[in-house]
Amino acid sequence: MSSTIKVLLAEDQSMVREALAALLGLEDDIEVVAQVARGDEVLATARAHDVDVALLDIEMPGCTGIEAAAVLHRELPALKLVVLTTFGRPGYLRSAMEAGADAFLVKDAPAAQLAQAIRKVLSGERVIDPTLAAAALAEGANPLTDREREVLRAAADGSTNAELAASLHLSQGTVRNYLSTAIQKLAVRNRTEAARIAREKGWL
């Protein structure tokens, strides 16, 4: 590894991305060598530029930062992963750690804190925003199974059971059962509320 830390910055909002790149560029030992606006461009770009650290925003087109982290962790296991979020949702923290993230920080953290986190993950440390860590512990684990999350995510746009069954290759009865179980677990009245609560907690 060179003395300069090579960073890939994945963020779909150009103003935020450029601001982060400019701030990190002020650090003597950090260089942002690549920027992307889509989650599905992260892997190819990380390979092309041989980066040391990937900074991944959660909310991106193509795929989320958490999904991108999982792909990078599998394909480029030596690459260090820092997930950034605007939303302090406890479920996001758990999902990011399960995907292989080395750090999880809120976007409005001071630039010096982000730079220090980059250095720490390269030395083998794990860096987690303490407020989010406490909230995640208080919230508990995601009660939804992968299939329940998949069906609830698909149902969030108002699709009927028949439409969901067709798109997910399931029977209508199976779709109905998954939705019913998710609604019961989240103690709400309907699928709309279930999707809203699950999304607010970072469980979808």
C-alpha cells in the first residue's frame, strides 16, 4: 500500500460528493481517486483504481451502499469499507456490519472525524458512530425474515397480491402469509404501515 490512502467516493448527490472530496483532499495522506453516483458502478471502479478505502452512501440508485458493501466485501476482501448515512436508522447499522462494513458514520460528522475513521479502518480498527451504536442496541434485531422484507419492500408501491405474486414468482397465498406475518410482527394494521415502520427503522 502506498503512503497515500486511495479513496473511492460513492454518493449520488453531486454537491455532497464534491464537498466530501474537497474536504478529504485537504488531508496530506488521503486522495479521492474515483467518484461514482451509482451503487452498481462501485465494484468496477474500485477494481480499476485499486483503491484502499470505499466510502459508500446508503441511498444510491443502482443498488444501496449496503448492497454495494456486500459485493465489495465478497469480491475485494482487502478493501476497507466505510458506510455513510444521512439517516440514523439503527437497522442500517446492523445491515452494514453484516455486509462487511468496517465503519458506519453519519454524513454530517466533521471532515476530520471522517479522515480519522479512514486511517483507523486501514489499521484494522472498526469505527461506529456511538449514538447510532447505542440506538441499535436499544432497538434490537430486525424481526423480519429475508423473504418478509422482500415482499414488504415490493408491496410498498401499492401493488396487489396478484401483482406481487407474479413479480416475485410466489403464489398469492404465500404473498398474503408473508405480509400478514410482517404486519403482526410490527404490530401495525396494514402493509402500508408495516412498510413505513420497517423503512424508518432501516429494516428494509
